[in-house]
Amino acid sequence: MLNSHLLSCMPCLIILITMNIGGRLKQKPAVATVINRPGVPDFGWLVMTDLKRSLVTVLAGSIREIWILNRFAAMIIQVVADYHQDLLAKNCRPAFDVKKSNALLLSLLYPAIILFMKIVLVNNLTKKFKQFTAVNNISFFLQEGEILGLLGPNGAGKTTTIQMLLGVLLPTAGRISYFGKDFFQHREEILDQVNFSSTYTNLPWDLTVFENLHYTAYLYQITDRKKRINKIIDIFRLGKLVNQRLDQLSSGQITRVNLAKAFINFPKVLLLDEPTASLDPESARYIRDFLLSQRERFKVSIIFTSHNMAEVEEVCDRVIFINHGKIIADDTPANLARTIEICHVELNVPDGLKRTIEKCEKENLKYRLTGRYIIVDLKETKIPQFLHDLMRMGVTYNQIAIDKPTLEDYFIAKAKQSK
């Protein structure tokens, strides 16, 4: 009987899990009041007290999400309470154990909590160096299994942000939480599940690859170190390098060792600063595929910085663009690229190249030359008229390629605006 009543709530649970409720609610309703029914005095208290405590810390005060989960909890409690009251009215003794019912309810609610859980939450983060503000009141989040790109020109505040996320720098103001826990209150516990890799971080040069991985495994107190290290060596194809000292390796090989070190503890959160810099194209492709597979298999959450915009478009689910210490954009790579109207029209012009250049200069169109090829920057709506004008001018072109705006175009446009 009880199970059938709870199963009646499953459509609501499915809707709750599959919808991005926080993004769809347009108004901020009042927080639901829990219905307190006689006969189940401790039931609602247990569920709602635990739920509210976890919501406030894990979801960090997202009012809309708290409201919908409160309503959902209240609805389930009402169903159970009504069933309990029906039994009492019929002079029947309830045939279910309250504690087991509590556990059942919480098992139904936790998937919704996990759905909305922010693995990393940054609120109003600021870092000042005397009069200079490197990071200026930024807020963002990282969800479970998400790869988040952190982009911006040199000096924008990316490295400073990552250093604060690692605890290397203390923020001037603001709050950082991982897994619903304050970073600076639970630093050691959190860092056990976090790791970092940067092309520009030096490991001890006089140690071999194996020794570097071995002491890192000690730092993370990994129990079966030999087995873990051998697995990491295999994943990152370091078998031929294990006995070589780092000062004997190429820059690309050192980058692979840095990445191997970052996975030694199988982290839940990974901070990667230009992880494929110095790698050859085949190795960079292998690393990108590996990162995507780790995200799919183990829900690893990754913050990813790179100056390779094509790589960011391929890997990242969402991108934050930071400049002068402030976040100026937060969206998917495709949506950011769509904000740029300019397309690149590439023509091979065997006859009439000089006339084409004169037309571009007359209309103040940007262009680039490579032999008999010319690349013209045009709004997409202007391309048909431009090609029609070339035909009327007697210009002959035998090859044409039209490239729509990319994330790199967005990056360049924003970088120019900030100068």
C-alpha cells in the first residue's frame, strides 16, 4: 500500500530530475511550508531538516531550487501522512516502520539533490594586490561531470583564480566551496579529491618519472601505490620514460608527466592550465579523448584553460570569459560564437585580384592575402551582394570557402574591445 502511494509521486520525480527547474522558473515563489500531520511527528522533521541543511550548504542558497525541492518533499510527506491518517481512521495499525520510510523518502529525494549539486561554487571572489585588483567579485559554478573553459587574454585573472581554487592564494574576499563544503574550513579533506596540472609547473628535475609519481602518491596517501602508478604510466604512455630524469625529457614529455601526476589520486575535480601545450598533435588528440572519456565514465568535473580555441570548442561544455578580473560572458562555445556576425570568405582569384583588393579598401573591409588567395571579413547577410559585385566587375574566382564565426573570433573581438 505504502509503495503504491509513493509510486504515484514518481512522475513528479522524473520531471524534477529531467528538467532544469532552476532555469525554467521565472518567478521566485515563497518557500513551501512543510505540512505537519499528527501520527508522523518525527517523519517530516527528519526529512526536511536533513534536506534543508544539505540544500543550504550543497546548493548554496539557490532559492528557486530550494523551493522546488521543498515542495517535492512536502508533497511526498503529504502522501504518506494521508495514508497514515486513512489507516488511523479505519482503526488499523500502520504496517510500515517510520525509520524505513524515512530512508525510502531520502533515497527518492537524493537524486534530485545530486542533479542540482554544484561541485564547485565560487561566490563574489576577489583578489587584490595592494591597489591592483586581479580578480574582481566573480561568481560561477562547476557541475558534476562538466568541463568548464576559463578563457581570457594574458593578465585577465585566470591564473589567479585557479591559484585561489587550489588554496595557493588566499582571496581578499568571497567564498569557495567544493562538494557543498567551505574550502578553507575543509581544505585537507577537499584537496584529497582535487588535482591540478599546468604546462608551466615544474616538478623536481633531478628525480625520475617514476620517483615523481611515487612521491605524489605518498602525498595523497594512496594505499596500493605500485598498482596505481603502473596504471597511470600505462594510461599516459610513459613506459619508456619511467627511469629517466625530468631534465632529460622534452617539453611535451614533461607535459605528459604533469598530466599523469594530476590523475594519480583519480580526482573528482581537475584544474588544467593549458594541458596540451607543447604536445604534438597526436598526443594532444589522445589527451583530449582521454579527458572526455574520464568525464563520461567517472563524472570528473574539469576547469580547463587554453589558448587553443578549437580545442576549447571540442572539449568544453561551457565557457567563462574573464577580462580585467571580471566575468564578461558565461555560455556555451557555440552560443558565444553566434554573437559574432562576421564570416570569413576565402577566394582563389586567378584574374581580378587587384580589383578585389580595391573594392575591399573602398568599402573598409578587412582582408588578408596569401598568394592568389584573399580572405575577406564580411557580415553573412552581405556575402551574396559582395560576390555579385565581383561578378559585375569581371573578377574571376575558381574556389570559394565561407567560414562561419568561431570561438576564436569571439575571443579576438573581446580582446580588442578591452584594449
